[in-house]
Amino acid sequence: SLLSQGLDPEKCKVVPYGIDLPATIEMAEPTTSPNFRALFVGSGVQRKGLHHLLLAWKSATLPPGARLTLVCRNIDEPLANLARSIGGVDFIPGISAMGLSRLYASSHLFVMPSLVEGFGQVFLEALVQGCPVLGTPNTCLPDLGGEESGIFVTPAGEIDALVEKLESLSRFLPENPGIRKSARALATERTWPRFRHCLIATLNGSTSTP
């Protein structure tokens, strides 16, 4: 937003948020299922790109047995109706923290193609459990890392691009479980103490990080 208003890029510094490391991080065993499992966790509203995800899932040519799980405490009725009309989609209205950790562990990919996010804390929550993520440039993802760390990006609102990404990741991720270690390693470095250190350093004009 600042850059679009003409701010000098040299004056714009990004300090990504942090995360509290969950007590269950060592308890979750990574998925061994050969069937592609994708997960969405968030409000079931248009801003989160859920309608784009559902339409892309419907159009994508995915491996047999592929499933998408939606965890939404609230979901707009039109989106709920759309989800019910698409095969391979499961809906969970609420879940415990332990249950969510198990879902991250049993999923090959967390996907939330948001139209706009202030940050998207749920991406870090997935990564710290070793679950690769797929989102858009309108989230924190471009500031966190790249594909080598399990972070994948697709243009916001472009269903065809999302279809292509889902299809490629549905083949790539089940065959490359090692990327989960990279995803977890990146997220475990993004602690709140590190955020505070980087924020203070940036305000003081330093470029050092802990």
C-alpha cells in the first residue's frame, strides 16, 4: 500500500511477525499417506479466497483419493453450498488445538489463496508443524521465504493459476516429504523474541538479525 502511494522502497522495511512454538510440535508425525491431502483453516468468507480454492479444486485434475479439508468456525452459506457440491471436500466446523496439529501433520499442503491479508498468522502455524503452504502475494508469504522452505505463491484471484499450482503440488509434495523439515526449520526461527529484536534493530537503523 505504501509503495502504491509512491513511498521510496528504500524507506520501506518489512519485519514479519513471529509465532509461539507449540508444545505439540514434536508430537506430530508427518503424513505417510500417498493420497494428496490439502487443508484450509480460516473464516469461510470471500476475502480468504475460499471461493477461488473451491472452484480450482473442482476444476483441477488431481490424483485419485485427493481430499480437501475445510476448518471454518463460520462459513458463508453460498460457500458452504459450493463446498457440499464438490467431491473430495470435507468440512469441520471446529477443532481442538491438538486436533488441528494432527491435521497439519496429516496434510501435504495448507492452502489459503487470500485476496488480502494483514499478515496471515495461520501460515506460520502450518509451517511450524511442518506443513508446506500455498497462498498469494497479498499475504506474508513473500516476506517469509521461498519454495525451498515449503512456501508457494500463486496470483490472487487467478483460478487457472491456482489449478495449475494445485495439480503440480499434488504430485510434488507426496514424493518429497523432506520439504516438511525445511518448512518447520524456517518457522521455528520466526519467534516473537526475534520479531522484537528485528523491529528494534530496524528502528535503530541496524540490519543485523539474531
